[in-house]
Amino acid sequence: MRRIIRALSVLWPSFITAGVLEMLVFAVVDPQTLMGSPEDPVHLSRQAVYTVTFFVFWGVISIGGWITAILAQEAYRSRE
């Protein structure tokens, strides 16, 4: 149960932060510029660019959250 709480305490804030970051990025950047040309072997739609970008942001922010949680736990254990 403790692992689930720790996972949710990292994943939920990183989910919200990734959503906000995506809104900020795509307020400035047009996804059309990231999609490439139709002749490229991998051509993504606007929605695919939004989705991939969101999951990349979520993953990177989650990694930072996990590292912080691990370091905080180790610091707490070393005090005891």
C-alpha cells in the first residue's frame, strides 16, 4: 500500500504539470512545425504530436519526481 501511495504522489502531480507544460509549449509552438512533411516515412497528425509530447513531458517530469522521492526517503532514513 505504501508503494501505491508513493507512486500516486509522484505520478499525479507530474500528470498535472505535464498538462500545464503542454499548454504553455503549444501556446507558443505550432504542432504543424513538428509534424514534418507528408513525404517523411513517419508523418504524425496534430493529435499524435500532442499525445506524444504529453507522454514525453509526463515521463521526464515523473523521473524527476521519482529521483526526488528516493533522495528524500534516503535522507529521512539517514536521520533515524
